[in-house]
Amino acid sequence: MCTLLAVLLLLAWLPIREVQAAEQKLLQLSLKAGSTAATVNGEKAVIQKPIEDNGVVLVPLGVFKKAFGSTVSLEGDDVVKVMYGPHTGAMTIGSTTAWKDGVKVTLPVPPRIVDGTLLVPLRFVAGVLGARISPASGGGLLVTLTSSASEEDAPETGGIDSDVGKTRIGNSYYRWSLNYPPGLVVGDSGGNESVATFTSAENKYYLEVHASPLEKAADPEELLDRLVREAQEGGETVLDRGAFPDAAVPYARIVSKDTSGALWEGRQYYNGGRLFEIYLTDDTAANYKDLNKYASLLNSFQPSFNAEDRSIRDLSTVKNGLREGYNDDYGLSLQVPADWSMDDQHLNYESTKGSYLRVKVTSAPSGSTLESWSKDLDSQIKDTYVADAYAIQDAVKAEVSGEPALVKETRLNPGSGWSTKYQILLQKSGYRYYVEYLAAAGQDEDKARFKTILGSIDIDFDRIKENFGRLETEDYPALRSQAVTKSSKTYGYSIDIPRLWIPYQDVFETQTVEYRFTGGRFLINASPEGSVDYAVGLLQSYYKNSKNDPKGPQLIKEEETTFAGVPATLLTVRQTKGGIPVQTQQVVFGNNDLVYTLTVSLNDANATSVQQADLDKTLKSFRLAGGE
């Protein structure tokens, strides 16, 4: 009955694409070099004729405003800016130098004025917007962008405008703002909204704004102490300092010279449980007073954000507590809780309370289907969790990014409470797309977010075929019994490591190596110092648990044995870590003036016969150089 209820609840979420359609809209622009005919979001339009130069298509800048609601502006006589959400592109008419989110790039051809219309490189501007370019019928090009509801509401006025009157810039999620002077270009902060970077279009100065939690309130004098200490710890020389408690927004300020000779002004503010830090440098500054010309910009900083003020450009992409994670290589985007750490490069996102979101793209094994893949994952759960530590629910069919997918739900209890793991399986064109979302025990908000995250997944399937060939294949049945031999010449040993174990530190010519697996870890330490008796004595002292903490380490067994053909001491320890009962075994032995310690830890919830057999086989495979 419980299983049926869970299935019905999950079915109630579907079809997910309907949910996504309510929040997002697909915007499209179709055009062709040499033709004035275009299609803008399904409607025919006449535009200035795009041209082609050395294989590069240049198009009228105004079409991006009309099709996608992006903001474009002309600053001075020749600096053109394109803005969309938190992203900014800057170009100079007649120059191949451009900036994309603060990163300097070289254009294949420069923007130019043709018959009174500004033409810009299509691919560069599309990249700023995060749009896809694909071939269209008749030799044309199709530019596609997924737009949020708020972006759809942007006014559709063609041509160059004045940035819709934006005179300030800031972040509504972290709640800060400052003046938005002409020529300010937003930089790339690697997807981390707690840091904002800026540079001037002429590369005259560089500016950073940081926001981080600070539980204890700090007055300007305390903030000044922090600034000075951090500068000195970084080897900088402090040239000027001051605390300003009577300012409209109290703050501390220093000017320092770093080890390369560059001058920096640093400021700190405290407000509402957050520490705000501002750092500005100008490579042309020779004296600390030279930074005074930026006082009006820095003085404009406010540790607040007025969402009703339409003159503020909002850098935040956070909506309903979520922001976008995106990997350009895979052409994959999805929503991620805003307060989680973000690693877009590896598509890995984590909360501080145990929840996480991970995405992996691999090549599909020959003959694989969604159903066979689902069964393999069930087998993996059964091999790595004892019977009373998991509950597998039925897989439910769904649609993800327009393709059929399976959604799996499994409840897991490592000993500290029941968490919920969702697995999204999608297979297309020989590739597997795997999304794993774990809502940790007690994190009901994370569990409730899964529906939205599932509906937010958008994949450009052509991108991976363009960027990748054959990827690794995660075929659980095939890998299940495989091992790879690892050796250390420096420390004189070899060992067979299961292919499914994850390397954490696998450079075998270093003193310590470590592998991790579901519910456990395996370490080898080879030390040229001390003796076996000394190493054992240290462990015995640590395991004494002098405070008699019932959750602390308890040495339950110690025995003399033979390991890898030499005398060894085996210690068996029980303890509870983070509410999870775990058993640890350590084997200590010596050979050729080296002391070896092999450590195996395995949670009770994961102490299956399969995992224990793997550990036993791995330990027995350990061989000393010159041994049998």
C-alpha cells in the first residue's frame, strides 16, 4: 500500500514538461546570411540583411533585443554592451577585442556599422545570452534560448537603448547594490553568486564584491582589525587604514600593496548577519591617494537591495530559492538550491546538511536500455546496503528535456535517519545522462524541491556529440568483479583495487593513498619513521576513550597475525560517527624500515556480504615487493 501511494504521488507530478512550460518559454530566432527575412518567436519579420565574413555571420544587434529581451547599450561612441540576466558582453566597434563576463576574448571579425546598422558576430552574442545555434532549413541558422517568465516580460524595443535606465547594480539574493557607471563590465564569478567581479571596458580598474555569513555582529573597529590581519597574513603592506562608524553605512577601509606591487583598496561592511567585502585595484596607481578617484563608486555601496527600484540591475539568478547550474561542454542546465556549493565544471552541488545533486554523462553500454539500467542500479543498492537500510520504490516514467526518462526513488538509512535518493535516467544517441539527487534525513525542504529540479533539466543533446567522442562506460554488472593492480616502487608494494572504488588520493608514490566506496573507505599509509610497536602504541592510546564516550572509539579486539607474509597486529574498533555506527580494522606491520598501516572502515548499514568480500579480497591481494 505504501509503495502504491508513493507511485501515485510521483505520478501526480507528471507530466513534468507542463510544469516547466509554465515557468519557462522557448524563444527562437531564425535568419540567414544575405536575406532580410527572419522569424522571431514564430512571427515573420524583416531585418537588416545579415552578412558573412570569412565564415563568420554578423547580424543586426537589435534582433537580440526583439527576440530574447536582452538589454543592449552604446556607451561613448563605440563600446557596445549586451546584457542578459547576470551575463554581460562588451565589444568595441572596429576592434576584435571583446569581453564576455569579464573574460577577455578575441573575436574572429570586429563589429561594424553597415548602412547605418550595427552588425555584430552572431556566435559571440549568442554565447553571452546562453543561446544555442543550430542549422535551419534552407541553409539558415536557428538561435534558441530558454527564457524564464520574468525575462519574457522585458520590453521588446529594437535597436540600442540606454540599459533601460539602470543606474545601479547589485544582487537581490545577497542583498547589496552600488552605482552602475558607464563602462562597467560584469565579470565571471564561476557561478558563485556570493562573489561579483567587475572590470571597466577600458580595463582601467578591477572590482570585487564578496558576501558571506557572519553570525556575530562586527563594528567598524573589529572590521578594520580583520582587514589589517588578512592583509598582513597575505604578505601585503598596509599603506592607509580607517574605521568610519559615523558614515551613512558604517565600514572599515584599508589601502595595501600586495607582493607584486599592485595597490588595493579594501572595505568591509556588516549588515543582517552578512559580511560584505569590497576590493578594488588600479594597475596605474602608484600612490595610495591615487585610489581616491574611485571613492564615489565605493561610497555608493549599500548592504541592501530594493527589489521595487527598477533602476537597479539585478545580477542574481536566484528564483524561489534556486539558481541555475550550467555546463557548456555538455550543454546541460538545471536548477540548484541557491545556498548550496556549486561546481559546474563537474556538475556537483552540495548543501552543508548532507543533501547533494550530482550529474554524470557516460557512454551507454552496448544493448543498454532504461529498464536494464534501472535494474543494475537496484542491484548496486542491494549489494551495498543491508536489507533493513534501504527501501526501493517503483521506477516511474517521465519526460526530461523532451526525451523519455525514468525516475527512481530509494529511501536509505545509514544509521542516522532516512534520506531520500532520486535517480533520473536518460539515454540518447549512445550516451547516458544520470542525475542523482539526495535529500538528507530531516531536510524536508530539499525533498520538496525535487519536483522543480526535475522539471528544470534542459539538455542540448547535439552539444555532447560535438564536444565528445567515446566516454567512460559505467556498466555495473561488468565492473562488479573487476580490479586494477596498483603498485608503489617508492614504498615497495602492490595491491588489486576494485574498479568501482572511487579514488580520493591515488598517487601511489606518495606516503598515503585512499579510496572510498559506498559506506566506507580504504587507506594505505607507509611511513619511514618510527616502529611497528610505536605505531600500535599510538593507536591503542587513541582508542582508550578515556572519557568513556559511548559513541567514541572502542577497541574491541587486538590480535597478532601474519599479513603479506610478515608479522602484523590487527586492531578492530567500533564507534559512532555522525550517528552512524561504523567498524574499523587496522593492520600494522613493518618491512624494510617502513611501517605500514592499512585502514578499512565500513558502516554497519553497508556491511553486506558483497562489500565484506570485496574488502577481504583486496586485503589478501596486498603484496610486498619481493614477496609471493
